[in-house]
Amino acid sequence: MARVIASACVNRLIALLSARSTSARLALAIAGLFLLAYLLLGAGLYYAVSQIFAQDLHEVIRLDSADLVEMYRESGHAGLATEISERTASPDDDNAVYELIGPGGKLLAGQFATLPADVRNGDGWTEFDERNADGVVRVVAKLQKLGDGSKLLTGRRSRNQQRFEVLVQRTSFYALLAAAGLGGLIGWITARWVAHRLESTYDITRRVGAGELALRIPEDDSDDSFDRLAKRINAMLDRIQELLDGVRHVTDHIAHDLRTPLTRLRNRLEEMRTEHVHAEQFTAELDAATAETDQLLATFSALLRLTRIEAQTAGANDPELAMQPLVLDAVELYAPIASEGGIVLDAQTVPCTLRGDADQLFQLVANLLDNALKYATRGTRVTLHLFDDGDAIYLIIGDHGAGIPAVDRERVFDRFVRLEEHRGSQGSGLGLSLVRAIAHRHGGSITLEDNSPGLRVRVRLPRAVVR
Amino acid sequence: MRILIVEDDPHTATFIAKGLAEDGHTVDRADNGRDGLFLATTETYNAIILDRMLPVVDGLTVLRTLRGAGNSVPVLVLTALGDVDHRVEGLRAGADDYLVKPFAYAELSARIDSLLRRRQAPSAETTELRVGDLELNLLTREAKRAGRSIELQPREFRLLEYLMRQAERVVTRTMLLEAVWDYHFDPQTNVIDVHISRLRQKIDRHHPKPLLHTVRGAGYRLGVRE
């Protein structure tokens, strides 16, 4: 049973190691960090404890050595030799070792039958291995020169320290196994948890991709990364749906507004082919068909232009532009139309500067003037104001025509929307859409107001920052 | 006049070639950029109509190569890209004019005429334009018809000047807007027609022979021809 589990674990580990998935990497990273932390902590602790042991050992040896040197001063060489022989014969402490070394390196008294040459000839602190029946024991010792040319070796077998080291090594090994297992487990659990939290996001986006556009990822309002991700994706899905609805709406209108003239055109051509019309009538029919086609082409151009402008972003790189001459040019262009319709076109402008595209802004002013003049009642006044309130530039164009009912004021900006009462008149239904697109593209806004009676259009455009 | 059409869409190319041939031009055709460039550099043309999106070598590259080689033949670029940025890019590459698809043949024909004429016109400054009994003095800014002075607004003067410089040739509404008003935009209504009819009132009224003609489906023509 245990073997089966172990082999399953190993397989799992191999799968993890070979896997490139984020959760596998996450699990491995966590396990790795866990192990690293454990190793650092263990190594630090081991080093600190070893140091304490070593210091203690040295201290004991130093005291012991000082004791014996004192004895040498009091009772001389012979006394020291006797003392060492006694201590060696019946030791108080198993671990203490002594040796009196003669001037030629000859061992005079003590435990050792032999000593390595470098120890015999050395001085100060030394370490060497002692071989006896128990095996090999590490000895830490101090060599002290005595007055008559001989040397005293005082040392201790570091058996306790060795035992400690073995213990530490063994414990470390088991702890390492435990840490690795635990780290792996924590890593695995974390990876599982992350995967689980992403599971619903994954599932929902897959389903949305497959066409269920109304689905949204559940938000838990915890404001953690996952929740923010969910909110961001939901906002994105909302925007996509909005755009799709827009496209659908536009497609419907295109279908209607372009199909009608296309059908008319087709019927006209059909008629010309089947009915034997006179040459004169034939030309008239052809002219009408051409005019119809031109109108269609114009609508397409306007539509393409609108789409392009909508796709542009407000550019701080646009050149600075004097708005007044542009507006006056537009007023001059439309003045004859106004006077033909018996309308007074009254323009009040001041110099003001903004950043933008001259052609587009001219189109904006032209479209608004065109509308105002088209819908103004004969004999009334159309007013145009261009002013700068220090914060923004305003272009306000008012007419005294039929106006637009408040409920329709948002709707008229949509593509191809034309109010019922004007369906018969000339125009593509794209004029105001274009105006709004241009205003937005320049970072501005447009509002329709009641001019009691009539319509007042207020365009707000950001003024250029004077450098 | 000898004109090269570089256009990959066979229908458009045939349509243009037919129209130009009817206008009395000799037409060569290439359906990709490489052949177009080859013809343009080995033969002599009075004008080239160049589509922007071409197989093998694109239109702007052809144009830049031509200009780089010092060839100054008038080039009209055709494109489906109507953006202002694209227009500027095309003109910068060395195009003399730029026409956005879809277009009416009349527009293309008028623009080609204008291009050919611009090259033919003597470089010396003219101070007086004359069409029939209509005179326009560019220095004193006076207009006269049959010796009788005509009062003109500044814009009307520019309009008449442009029409007289293009005498006997069709000019489209778009050409007028670009040349006289200097804005590239799409007028919603027949605003140009109103300006023309006011100008017509001033120059043709009380005269048995009108000079300013409306060309159906295309634009206007100023000239003595009926």
C-alpha cells in the first residue's frame, strides 16, 4: 500500500518537474523556497551551536593547561611527570588527554604511545585524530613550551561534539525529508487553489467565446487580484457587448437605408431593360440611376469616414489651429444658402486656439450650419457663437426651426437615425454622428438644447495649452 | 496624351482605360507594381494613374522609386484609404493628386485633365485670364464681361480664377472645394451649387451666350463651347 502511494507520489513529482504549467511551477517554486528557508535556518543554527561547543572546549583546555604549568613551576619537571602519569592511570575525566614531550620530541609521560610529528614539533592550538579501540576520535589540544625545552600537551577528545554532529546530521536528514514533503504539499495546495479560483474565469470566458455573450464572471468584492481580474474582464465583456449591439444596430440601419435606394436602382434598371423607352426618357432614367448611385457612394464614403474618425484617438500631437478663421470660412461658405432661404446668419466669434485636424473641424462646423439652415424656419435668424471661457472653447449654433423633442436628443447622434418628419428630405442621417465623432476625437463633447423654439447645439472643445 | 494605368483590379482598370481612350488618350496598363515600375521607367508617359495597394510592389514604393530616380511625371494615386493621414503620406511620397475609391469617372477625368494641363502651362506668370469675352485681371483683381465690369466678392474671384484657369475642362465640386476653399471635407448638401449659381448670375446674366455650364453627374465647365 505504502509502496503504491510512494510510487504515485514519485510519478506526480516527475509530472510536476516535467510540466511547464504555471501551477506546477508555482508548486515547485513554493517547495523550493520552503527548502531553502529550512536549509538556511538549519545551517545557521548548526554553526552557532558548533561555535559554542568549540569555545567551551578551548576554555576547559586552557584552564587545565594553566593548572599543570603552575604545578611545573612549583614541583619541577619530575613533579609534572608524576602528576601526568597519575592522571593518565586513573583519569577523572575520560576525555582529558595529556602528554609530556621531551626536547627531542620524545614522549616522556601520558596517554600516547605515538604522536604525529607535526603535533610533536608544533606549538599552540592543534587538532589531530587519535586511533584506539573505539575507532577514530578527534582531539583538540594545546601545546605549551616549558622552561627546560620540553613541551606540555593538554587536550580533550571532542567526543561530545562529534556525537552532536552525528545527531544533527541525522535529524537534519529526516527534517529535510519532512520539509521537502511539506513544501511540496503546500505548493501543490496553493497551485490547486489558484487553479480552482481561475477555473470559473476560464470556464466563463470559454463560454463567452463560444457565443454566450451575456455571461459574466462572478465577483466576490474581495478586491484581491482575482476579483480585480474578474471585474476587468467583465468590464471588457460589457464593452464588447456594447460594441456588438452598436454594430448590430448599424447593420440593421445599413440594411434598411442602403437597401432601399439599391432596390430602387435595381428596379429602375430592370424597367429600362424590359420596357422599350424612348431615347430621351432613357437618358433621363440613366441620369437618375447615376444620381442614385452617387448618393449611395457618398453615403458609403461618409460611413467609412465616420468609422475612421471614431477609431482615431485624441492626439496631443495635432497641430495648433486657429478656430476663428475656420469658423468664418464655414460661415462664408453657407452664407448664400442662408440668404436663399431668407435666413439671417449671425456669427459672433473671437480668436481662439485648439489642437486638431482642420478638415475635420471644418466638417463639424459645416454639418452643424447645414443642419441649422436646413431646419430653420424662413425669415428667422441662425446664430453662431464662438467663444473661449478660459477653460474650454465653445461653439454654439442655434436655430428657430422645429427643434428636436427632448426624448430624441440622444438618438439623433446614432448612425442613420433620422426623425420621421425629415425622412423625405435630403441627407444621409450621418451628419450628426460625424459631428459627435469629430468632437469626441478632439476630446470634446456635444449637447443639444432647447432654443425655445428651435434647437441649440453646444460643442465644447478643449483649448490648446499655450506654451 | 499617353497615360499609364497601374491597377490590379481588372474591372476598374478597364473602366478607367475605356474612359481615357474615349477622352482621346493612349493608354498602357500594368496590373502589378513591378510591371508598372518597369513601364514607367522605360517608356515616356504624360501621366500615371497608380493604385496604392498593388501586388508585388506597392504603389507608394513605386512612386518613391520613380521620384528617387528623378522622374517627375504627374502621378495620380488611387486608393481605398481616404484618411487625411494617408492623403498626406501619398502626397509626401510625391503624388500630384490623390483620389479615394469609390470615385466617379468624371472626377478622375477632370483631375487627370487638370494634371496634364498643369504640366503644359507655361511657367511664366500670367496676369490676365481670358475666356471668350470674359476677362479677369489678376493684378487689379478686376473682372469684365464684354467690356462691362463685374463686382466680385474675394471668394467669388478665387472661384472664377480657378474655373478660368481650367477653362473648357470639367471641374468637380470636390476639386472646387479643395482649390477654392482649401478644406478637404464632404459637403452634405449642394452648397457649391449655390455659390456657382450666384457666380453665374454675375457673369452670364444679360448675355445671350452662357459661359458657365453645369455638366450632369460631374461638375462644372467654364468655356465658350456649348
